[in-house]
Amino acid sequence: MSNKFITKEFSIEKGTGNLSPILGEHLRLRDKQALEKNNAIYIYLGPKNVYVGQTKHFFSRHKQHVQESNHRYINGSYTKVIVAFGILINQLSLDDIEKKIITYITADYEDDRNMTINNGTSGNESPAYQNQDEVLTDL
């Protein structure tokens, strides 16, 4: 198994925001530690809403989203979250990956008026970085 990109999917409990691994998948200790301490890209998904973000501490950032419930993260609008992390997701690649995912999702849902992308921007520009070709190929 490659650790370039590791993805985990969680269901979000309505009302509390508690996360549960989907498909009965057990969250291994090393993955839990990575989500607590490493860079990650996350995509919140709901029947009519999508939100893409980046963080260095996913579990802490998720709690902030749930507590703040601001105009971009709409508490209760999402049923699951997909989180990606690994050696190709680092401080240099975060902006680039986030921007690409927002662009891909926007293109996919451009004509779907029932879907709202809750990001306030299309993402940040990023300078060239080491392994950028590999990141884009594997993304």
C-alpha cells in the first residue's frame, strides 16, 4: 500500500458533528495520529452541499467547523467527509491540491443548480514545488 495519498471517509452525525468511519473501517492508530498532526485535504459532502478545505490538524479543524457553523461550513448540511493525507500532501502542495479539487467539483456540478459549493473562493494560488507533477498525476 502506498502512503502517497491515503483517504478516509467518515459519516457525520447530525446535530453533534461526531465522526464515524464509513464501511465499518477501523481507524488505525497511525492514521488517527496523522489526522491529528499532519497536513490534510478534506471534502464535506451532503445531498446539496460541498465544502473543500485544508488543515494541519483535521480533528481539531472539524471541531472548529462544527462549533463555528459559519456561512461556509453549514452545520447539518453534510452527511460525510472524505479526508486525504499522506506524503504528497504537505505544506507546499496544500493550496494546489485544494484549488484543483474545488475546480474539479465546480466543473462537475456547474450545471447542477441543486448543488451548492460552499467555498468562498476557488482556492489559493501556489508556487511550483517539488513533486508537483507526481501530485497532479496521482491526484
